[in-house]
Amino acid sequence: MIRLKNRTQLEGIRRSCRLLAEVFDLLEPLVVPGISTKELDEAAEKAIRDGGGEPAFLGYMGYPASICASVNEVVIHGIPNGTKLKEGDIISIDMGINLSGYYSDRALTLPVGRIDQKKQKLMDITRECLDIAISKAVAGNRIKDISRAVFEHADSAGYGVVRDFCGHGTGIELHEEPQVPNYVGRGPNPRLKPGMVIALEPMINQGTHEVVILDDDWTVVTADRKPSAHFEHTVAILEDGTEILTRPRT
């Protein structure tokens, strides 16, 4: 069932998304060579709780941390630990907040110091895929309009589009219907309606689209161990346009 949010619910989701954007603003300058993903996780949890929220990921289906910290070939669900980031790495941070029963979800990939041109291009194309997804997320379009546009942009650049994981509805629960794949498959193709809140999240690999789940049952890596990038925003479909709820304030 796809939930259409009312005004009260949308305002609660907005507050959660604003807090999430603020936590990302705090984390971004901390991403430097020498910091561990565990330290980033601790900083994120403190900021979330200081803002009156709860980490949405912590304990979700047994997940042991507040953020997913996915470095280089890790696509998603990288578990924070004591490993320190190195110059030239890229890290995808995925995070959600439960604020008074309203959920937000966002991800972005950041460089650690100076990175090579191949990683920078991968990040740029993945960010463009998110922008394209948002441009297609308007009332009257269908889910596959988003999926097709993301896939065509990434595929035309020679990249692999992850198929095993996808975007989703959010807001009242962390994960809701509909699923929002980044490629066109055989699944449902509902029409987008005002009141829908969805998390759009292209996951794009430098090489193959195929992924492998490691023995911890969480960490997802590229099958060829080439780098991956991940960008995500929570958006609301409105009568008069699309609102990017997790966008930082300017």
C-alpha cells in the first residue's frame, strides 16, 4: 500500500529531513584522511540525539550502527569500524532519522582528500543521476519514468546500475511502498500522486552492475571490486511540484 501523506504528516517529515540535512552538514567536514568510520558514526549519533531524534538505522533489522559508511568498492550497508580513511578513498554515507515518529533518509558520496579523475567522474555521474531522478519525480509520471532516466544516463557513461537494491517510499516508516528501481524491470509501475514521499537513491558502479553480500550479511560490494557511488534525497510529490526535503539550507 502506498501512503499519501496529509499536511500534518508532511510537516513532521519536513522537520525530520531538516535535522538530517543539518547532521550531514556537520559530518561532511569531518571526512578527512585519518578519521575512522566509527568516529563518523559516533559524531552522527550524537548530533541526531542532540537534535531530538533517534538514528533510524540503529537496530533496524539488527543493523549495529547509526550510519552506513561504504568505502570505495562497498556499495551500501558498510558497517562503521576502526578502519581509518585514506587519501584517495571515496565514502558513501547513508543515514536516516526518526524524529517524533517521522522518518527521513539521505545518502551522499564524498571524496577523502584528493581523488583520481575516474572516481570523480563516477561521483559526478551518480549525482547527475539523482538530479535526473528528481526531475522525473512529478505528479502524473510513473515510477518507471524515474527508473528509465537514471539507467539511461548511467549506462550511456559506461557504468553499471545496481539492480539488487533500490529507492523506496518513506516518511511514516523508514521503508514503505513503492519501490523505486534504478533500471526498468517487470515490477509495478504506479503513477506518482501528490502526497507521496519517496527516497530516490541511484547506486552506480564503475564496472559491473553485479554485487555481492559479504559474510556479515550487511556489507554489499561490487562483484569486480571497482568503486561505487551513492546519492539519495527524500522528496515529496506535491500538487505544484516536487520538494527536495533533505536538501541543505542555503
